[in-house]
Amino acid sequence: MNDHVADQVDDSLLVETLSCADGSLIGVATLNRPQTLNGLSLDMTRLLDKALKDWAERDDVVAVIFKGAGEKAFCAGGDLHGLYHEMIEHKGQPASANQYACDFFSEEYALDYLIHTYSKPIICWGDGIVMGGGMGLMAGASHRIVTDTSRLAMPEINIGLFPDVGGSWLLSRCPGQTGLFLALTGALIGASDAIYTSMADHAVARDQWEGLVASLKAAPWKRDERDFQGVTDVIHALPRLELQPGPLQKNRELIDRACQGYDLEQIAANLVELGTHEDPWLTKASQTYQKGCPATARLSWLLLRQARHLSLAEIFRIEYGVAIECAARGNFQEGIRAVLIDKDRNPKWQPATLAETAGDWAKPYFSLSIDDPAHPLAGLGR
């Protein structure tokens, strides 16, 4: 891809254009923090938002590609270190006092909504690790590609947040109870299960990257809505990745039984029972749930049930209110400490049990009205 013309180069995001045979241009945004598995910072969010809005206004830019630098990840999540230090500084203060957290979540979610509603094809090359904030970027792309190295997850149960960035919307639309299972266990899935759950659209081998780029450059661009189908045709012409059923699909019936109904405590008990299952993927999922944050389990459960009946914009507004409360109430800070700062993998969750999150416990997390005209995401979808 050395024939790209760089419009702007930043330490954390590379923004370029690729020249096509017919004179059209393809915008390419490369997340460029491989040392942190391309974790999405607030600065990167702002740069990508600007690039997308600029490209949307240009008739000669016909499509956009998202990719990650390095061999390991498209994007493994958000800037948890930055959030952690701000949470320490604002400990004990109201959620609204942490301006960095408010800006981080509102601008990230606004960017994700822009991707979902973008007027031109967005091809997301979801190679390697795609987690958390990376899932938020990928979920709204019109053409979500996974490869033989892709590993997708919403692992917020480990850090005391919840599957945000529209995760409530994405997981609530997975088949059966698989979305709830993924939210509660943070389980990793590969390309096959990503296609099965509709978290991805296409599966190709990692070595097809150059072929994809060459085919997009040679494509006859129409510069209108027909280009969405044109990109699909380009991807379908590539050699397909041969997929076998993944562990999620193979265990679908068991997962549906374990996670069905309206009693989270019973679902939790069912997940604990899977800890002795012969399938190591299920065993690991059970163990992750058992070590995970009870508050995350309750909030995820509540959000997924709400998300079935709400618009995408409404979901982002609800998630924002819950996210900033998570940043103010301790578990999110403690989860990052245990996983990334001290790395002792021994978080002290408060509340310590799922039973303590019953009743009205979660009410303060939903205190910000989605109809509040001062809501930072009030303009989404309007």
C-alpha cells in the first residue's frame, strides 16, 4: 500500500487515501498504537471522527477502510490507563465531575453512531484481537471482515464495566441467548462464531489483505448507493475462509438452556455449573463469569433486556449514563487496577455478590434521562 497519499499523519492514527484506477479515492484509517494493541484513545477518536466527516463531504472518496497496525490486533479496547488515572483523581466525586470520562464515552459513542449511519461503505479489517472499543468501531461498519487470526470478545466482566460502545444493541441481536452468554462470560470467539452471531459479515484468510486492496482499487465505483453492493461483490470474489462450526455454535442448545428466562440468579447458577463441563471453552467461560464483577453481570443483564425495544441512538444515550456512573462508583477502577495496573488478577468487587445487586441497587446507574436536552448525545438520530 505504498501508493497511498498521506493526508495527515499522527502518532496514534494514520489517515491516508488510496488512489483507484478510475480516479476515485478510498480513505484508509489505521489505528497505530500496536504497543497497546491499538487501544482507542480520546485523541484517536477525535482524529477518526474528523477524517470520517471530511471524507463524507468529498465526492471523490467512495469508501473507507479501517485497519490496525501490527500483527496482533485491530483494536483490543479503549484507553483504560487514561480512564484509570482520571478515576483516581476524581474518586468520591459525582460522575459529572470526571470530565475526561464524560468526554471519552460521549465522543467514542458518537463516533460509533457515525460509523453505524455512515453514507459510504466502511470496510473493517477485523484481523487479530477485536475487543471492547474495537468491537464498537467494527460493529457499525457496512462490511465487517474477520480472518483466521480474529479473536472477538466483549470482556468487560473482567474490568467492572459492561459491554458498551453499542454492545447492548449488538449482543441483544445475537441468536438465542448467545449474546447474554457472551456478555456474562466475556468468552472469546473466532471467525466462524463471529459470522454465526452476525458480528461479522465476511471471513477471508489474513493473506488476502493485498488482494482485497488491489481489487478495491480496480473496482468500477459508481459514487452512489450501488457501491455498497460493489464492495460486497469484491469481497465475495476473494477466496473464502473454510469455516468449521465454532464452540459457540456447537454449544448453542446448551447455552440457550443455561441463559433462558427472567431470573438472573438462576442463569448465574447455570453458568457456574458449566465449570465442570468437558468442553474447555465452556469451562473457561464459566470461570471468567465466577471471577467477574457482579455489578457488570447485573448491568449487562438489564441493558440487554432494554436494548431489544430501543433505537440505536437511545441505546447509546443509556450506555453513556451507565458508563460514567461506572467510572464514578469504584468497580471499573478496581477492575483496571487488578488487570492492568497491579496485575494481581484479584479484584475486590463491591458489591461482592450478585444477590447484593438485586432490587433497586442499579437504579443510580440509570439516573441520567435519555430525554434530557442537555444529554451530550441528545442529537444522535435527530
